[in-house]
Amino acid sequence: MNEEKKLEEIKKEDSKKKPIFFIVLVVLCVFGGFFGYFMASQEEKLDVFMGFFRDNTQILSIFFSMLLIITGLVFSISFIIRFKSVKKIWANVEERDDNWDIIERKLSSLATFINFAIINLFFLYGCSVYNIRGNLRRLDDGIRILNILYDVFFVATILFMFVYNFVFFYMQKKIVDFEKIMNPEKKGSLYDFGFGKKWYEGFDEAERKQVGIASYKAFVIVSKTCIGMIAVLIFLGMIADITIIPLLCVCALWAVQVIAFGIESKRVIGKFL
């Protein structure tokens, strides 16, 4: 196909999609205007809502500490149950080959499950220790029982944070070790800081293709999520005192993702040239 025909094909494709694209843009602009007006009209209610979180950080810290302890325990028990079910399927030697794909999918789900548990752990820990300086300053003139509870849960949060970090790391290691038993060609130890690179080197062509497709789809999803979060934070920043730090963090993460994807894409292209 020569260049002129290709350009004509591009124009036809654009002409089909262009009207829908601009209609969506107009709808989003109208929606943004109405949403901004609505948020501005609810300024007093929003101030009350934000004020609750600002003025009750001790109570919120205790609440999130309890959530950290409970959810960490739930994740741990759930992992044990699910991992035992995988081992039970693997123990059936006669049907092992038929169940191979099922085991692989279950291990992949377990890996995602544990990664989500780790994210949840760090989020709840951050919420639990939020405003430590302010909370400690109010210990003298606060409600005595609340102060005692805050002290207890503050120490418990730190201890459980360390415990669950080791527990979740151990769970990840169990998954990696199981994968290495199933696929002897896979190499790498979780104790090695270069584990990711060594683990990827053990992938065959099909696995690398799967990783590439999954990575690209994840890149698109995260990019769209960042755009949505930025829009929400811009609206909130217009009417609430949230500072520019949340917006800066989202933009920084998005920039890192885009730059890293671009650099790695160039490296991959260079290997095939």
C-alpha cells in the first residue's frame, strides 16, 4: 500500500470517529461545569465533612489501626485456605497435567491477592499514623480513655505492621517456590534485590508475550485512572483546602509510568533492530 492510499485510509478512519470524539468532549465539559457548580454550592457541607477528618484524627487513627489488624488477619487466613486448595490439586498426581493451567491461574490470582493485601497494609498504616505530632500534643488535654486507646493502638499498629510485612513476604515466597517447582527453568530468589530481572529471564516466548499484552493494558488503565483522579483533585482544590500535594503525587506517578514505558519501549525496539 502506497503512502497516498494509506493517508486516504487514515482520513476515512478519522472521519468516522471524529464526531463521537468531539461529542464526548462537549459532554465532559458540560458535566465538568455542572459538577464544579454543584461542588461550589455544597461548600459548607464539604467544610463540615473535611472538618470532621481534621478535628478527629485520634479517633480515625484508632479506627484505621483496628482495620489494619483485622484486614491483615483476614488476608492471612484467606491466603492459607486458598494456598492449601492449590496444593491439594497439585497433590493429585494422576490429574496433575490436566489441572496444570488451573493451578497456574490460581497461583497468579494468589499473587495478585497478596500484592493487594500489601497495598492495603501500607494504606491503612499511613492512615493510622497520620498526624502523629498533632495527636500526641492533644494527649494532655484530651479524653483520658481516648488517649489511652490511642497509645495502645499506636504501638499495636507498628508491631502488626512489621508482623504482616513478614507474613506477606513469606506468602509471596511460597508462591514463587511453588512456581519454581512447577517450572524448574524459572530462577531467582525473593531475597535477591535483582529478583524481578532474573525471574523474567526464565520466561519463555509465550510468557513474555502475555506479560507484554498485560503490561500495555495495565498502562492504559492506569493512565485513564490518573486522568480521572487529576480531574477530581482539581475540582476539590478549587473549593477545599487539600493543598497541591495529592495532585503532585498523582502527576508524578503518571509521569514516572509514561517515562518508564517510553524508555523500556525504546530498549525493546533496539533489541530487534
